[in-house]
Amino acid sequence: MRKLLVLALVGLAAQLVDGALGMAYGLTSTTLLLLAGVAPAAASASVHLAEVGTTLAAGVAHWRFGNVDWRVVGRIAVPGALGAFAGATFLSAISTEAAAPWMAAILFTLGAYLLVRFSRPLRTERRAGRLRGRFLGPLGLVAGFVDATGGGGWGPVATPALLVSGRMEPRKVIGSVDTAEFLVAGAASVGFLIGLGSEGFLLPMVAALLVGGLIAAPLAAWLVRIVPAQLLGAAIGGVIVLTNARTLMRAADLGGGVRPAVYALLVAGWVAALGLAVRALLRTRRARALANAVHTPPTTPAHPTPEPVTTAPTP
């Protein structure tokens, strides 16, 4: 019972992060399941089945807050579902021994990407024009495949690509990616069901993750407007890097004397990334405040005081 409560809290925290960043529910949940000793395919299958419910709730919440561009959702979700089904079929077909380092490498790479991405200033200006299908289709296909094989990756691949384009508001990027993920999670779950059977899903874990995610989804859709994504992205990236480094070092058979040095190097990089994220956030806020001050016209009193009238003395 205690373990299921912890998993519910994991699902809640992962959904809050995902709702604020447009990514990292699968990365966070799968990383912790792997750390607990769950087989890679079972971890990814269980997380994706839970995501069917959490992404539906998140999509509805984002829609109610006006965070969804349905044109983008339609053009990215279907290719994403095809990629996720292919990725789930691939992961189900390989052995646990081969899948563990594969998944850890994907998660480690995506975690490192988050560190680098959020240690730099985020794009705020918007470009003219609309995103084209020839860009959204391949993006969805790749993001869906990485998501299913890595147990997470839809958000870390799709969200930054849409943000970098500069053609959508950040909140609409996050809302649209989260909404499209409903179809991606469903297709991945079908792929795992065909490849692993129903026994491949750890239903108590699925239920716990789902409950936590459903509680957090409405709050996450609101938090996307106020939470500084800069700090949150760098913090989550460091956690994912450190936890998956353990699996990679074990697969590479690194000696016990080398591992502390590797951990120390990774922690130092994480601290440096957090420092850069804080500096970038403060610099962005100062620039925004200066721009607002420049463009704000001076205020005039509603009822100006009349100047005193002076009269010339009578001779």
C-alpha cells in the first residue's frame, strides 16, 4: 500500500512537471520505475497506459484554459501515434537485458538535452506564418517512436521543436503537445498489448500513476501560466541524467572507483546548469521589465490642478 501511495505521488509530481513544461511525465515516471527494478518494456507499457487517462484529463484542462491549437494537434497526433505503435512493437520484441541500456541511453540523452535547453534563455518572440504539415508530420513520427522505446520522449522531442519555430505561443505549444499525446499514448498501449499481452501491464502501478496524474492535470494546466519553466526544466533534467547514469555505468561494467568520479562530474554539470538557468531567468525578467518601462506611456493626472491666475496690480 505504501508503494502504491508513493507511485501516486510520483504520478502527481510528474503530471505537474509535464503540465508546466509540456514534457517529462513519461521520463520522470519511467525513470523511477526502472530505478525500482521494473523491466523496461513493462515500465514503458504501464506508463503509457496511465498516460491514456492523464493526457485526456490534461487535454480537456488545456482546452478549457485556451491552450490548444487544434490544427497543430491534428497534424502531429496521427504520425505520432504511428511512430509510438512502431516503437512499442520494437521494444516488446527485444530482451530485457538489451532493452535496459537502450532505454537508459535514450532517457539520459533526453535528460541532458533538458539541462542544455533550459540553461539558456528561452525564445519569447513570435515569427509570422503557420507551421506546415511537412514539418509537423515527421516531427510527430520521430517523437512518437522515441517516446515508446524510451518510456518517454514525446514532450522533450516535440515541445522544443515547436518552441524553436517561434510560430506559437509557449502555452499553446505545451497545451497542443499534451493534447496530441492522448492518441500517442493510446497507440503505444495497443502496441504493447499486442507485443506483451495483458500481463505486460502492471495494473496496480498503472492505477496509482493514473490517480496522481488525474489529480494534478487541472492544476498543471493553470500552472503553465505562472511556473518558471527555466528552473523546472533544468532541475528535472539533472534528476533524469543522474538516475539513468547508474544503469549505463552498470551496462558498461565500470569499476567501483570510477563511478564516484562520474557522479561528481554529473552533479557539477547539473549545478552549473541550474546556475545558468537562474541567470538566464533573471536576465529575461530584467529585459522584459525594461521593455515594459520603455513602451509604457507616462501617466497624466485625471483632473490636473489649474495653474494659479496672476493679475497685474492696479496703478
